[in-house]
Amino acid sequence: MLFSLIFLREKISTFQFIGLITSFIGVLIVLTKGNPLLVFHTQYNKGDAIMFLVMLSWTVYSLLVKKAKGIPSVTLVAMRAIVGSILMLPFLFLQPLQYEKVTSFGIIGIIYLGVFPAVDSFIFWNQGIKVLGAGKAGITMNLIPVFTAIIAVSLGQGLVISQIAGGLIVIIGMLLTSIKRNQEVSPQKV
């Protein structure tokens, strides 16, 4: 949302700004299990830096999708797939495929990943950006830690009350960002 304000000049209402801050606080509570100051005492690693770069590149992608108003979502996904395939091609030579280890289960998994997360999700994301704007669509990324906590619970890990509270705060923040400005009531309708 902040990058949309800076680069796309999208207007942010007071409720949207409050929602952004609220949602961010909720994410911090979920990630730190209720102790946001842990952010300053955590040992960060290369994976954290890579995730930060991934989020920045996702932000750039989302801003570019918003700018590409006249291009259909399917075309944008096809273009992304072509560029991504070309960029990944050199890595195939660094780690050649071992055909004897390929299983039918693995092939089904690759097809599933190729259709649903790699194509359908991008089409829906691109359409969401075009309808809602990059800022409003981007705030939904704050749900990632919430869904991660839900998946962790479904896999048998414990959940603390602060993570539940943080998840609710994230959702409240998202709801605040979706509040539209009150339209003035015209004198004729009174």
C-alpha cells in the first residue's frame, strides 16, 4: 500500500492507513508470539534476506501489473512464465535432472504446481490488482503468517493466544483498509 502511494499515487484514506498499521501490528504479534520486541533480538539469516527480496520483487510485480491495465491477466501470466523459464534455464545445467528418480507422483505434483499455484493464482492476483488496486490487494499478503499458523496447527503444532489475537488484529486491519470514504449526501435525497 505504501509503494502504491509513492509510485502509483494511489490515495490512501485515514481508515486505510490505520488498517495498514493495525494489520502490520497483527503480523508482528503473530510472528513474535505476542512479544514484538523480539524482532530486534532475533538472529536473522540468509533465508530472511531472500524472503525480504522476494517481497520487494512481489511489490514491484504488483505495481507493474497495476500499470498494465490494457493487458489481459492471462497474457501477463504467460509473459511471466516465459521470462521465468528463460531465467531458470541456466540452473537446469547446474543441477541436471536425474531421470531414474522421476516418479509418477512427482510428475502429478509438478503438473498440479504448474496449473494451480503457478497459473491460476497469478491470474486471480492480477485480476484482484486491476479491480482493487495494488495497495488494497497487497494488504492481503499480511494473511500469510495467519495461514502459516493455521497450517502449523493442522500439522499438530501448538498455537498460543497471542497468535490468535494477532491473527484477529490482521483481519481487523484488512477490514479497515476496505472501508470506503463516506459519500456526501446530496440535499435532494434528504
